[in-house]
Amino acid sequence: MNKKDRVIMNDEIRVPEVRCNVDGAESLGIISTDAAMEKANELGLDLVLIAPDAKPPVAKIMNYGKYKYQEEKKLKEQRKNQVKIDIKEIKLSVKIAENDINYKVKHAREFLAEGKHVRFRVFLKGREMSNPDSAKDVLLKVWSMIEDVAIMDKEPKFEGRYYNLYVLPKK
């Protein structure tokens, strides 16, 4: 646990006075740390330093265990509601045969129908690097075969030894 995530509470609070609030109730204003600790003990709760850099620091009297549990529950809920995007990659070459293109496009259509994103990659070998436009031509040929079921995210792009085309399913 790094220093930023560490929570200062109860006897660890070393400032003379704090601006104190009670969880779900009134504000006690600026009082001494000892008085705030007594009030917290009286209520059977924790004194937690919320804004240690403020002048004076802000502390809250709360049930810290319950608070931490609620925060973890919120984080879990957020993670559960996240949508994981599946990206399928289909590799092609500059000298690919027509029937091979058809076969790979058929698979791409299946992936798009399932709602997956598809990345087409054409790898340029050796002397093919001298003419990268041939790879772009292959990708544009593939695009013309799937444009009825897909949306082109970006124009075909040359990156390193690959020419990439990224497509998304139509809604």
C-alpha cells in the first residue's frame, strides 16, 4: 500500500485541531483533535482524516469498516458493468489468393455478426516493403467485401511491417 492510499485515522492523527463532521449528521466545526476523538469514541465510530492538506485538516466521524466495504462494492459493480471488447485479428499477405480472401472474409463476417471488432493485418515480407501500396490494395479489396456489415474505424494504416485495417460491427 503506497503512501497516497494510506488512511490516517483515530490515534494516528497528529494535528492540534480539525474541522469535524459526523457521518450523516451535523458539522461540529473546528474543534481540537482530542475533542473529536472523544466524540468518536462516545458514538462508537472512527475519526478519519479526509483532507489532511486543508487548513485546518478535515476529519469525519464514521464507521470506517462499513465505508470501506461500500467503496469496494461500488468498484465491483463498476467492473461488472464494463464491456469487454473482443478484437479478432485476421492476417493476410500481399500475394493472397482470391479463394483465401473469400474464406477469411467469411470468418470476419461471422465475428462481426457476434459483435466482435476485427483487425485485418497484411504483413510485408522482404522486398514487399518497397511497395506498401500493394498491401493497402488487398485491404481495400477486403473492405469492399464486408462494408455492408461493418464500419471502418480508421483508414488502412501502415505501421512497421504491417498494414492495418480496423473495423467495427454495424449496430
